[in-house]
Amino acid sequence: MKSAISMRELQKMSAGAIQALPHAVPIKNGTQTVGILLPLHRVPPEYMRKVLADIDAAAARRTPEENAVIDRLLAERGAE
């Protein structure tokens, strides 16, 4: 499995080829990473609920200072 795919390779990929990827793969334009290709796989609803609960629990443990740092980093990247 390749560690990255080029923009040209991406244009030629089928939906089946993308879904067959075992994990997220960087998309490169020359040496610059310009995106990430993430195949979507179906997961059991129970597993998804557990993942979301874990995310919520981790977010609840963040300090106000950590939240401020995250907010600043997101603002620097144009996220709201």
C-alpha cells in the first residue's frame, strides 16, 4: 500500500478503490500534502456511540486554558 497518492492518481480512482483503502491516505501535489483521503466504512451503531461518548468525556476533562489554546489554533486556521 502506498503511503500517499498524487492528485493525478486521485482523479483516476474509483469509489471501490477508495473504499478498499485500509486507512486515511495523504493526497500530495508534488511534495506538498494538500488533503487527506478517508475511506468511509460502516461501523456498528454501538461502536459509534462509544466513540462519541469517549470524545465527549475527553472534551469534558479539558481545562479552560486548553480550550482557549484550541480556540486560538482553530481561529488561526480560519475555523469558527
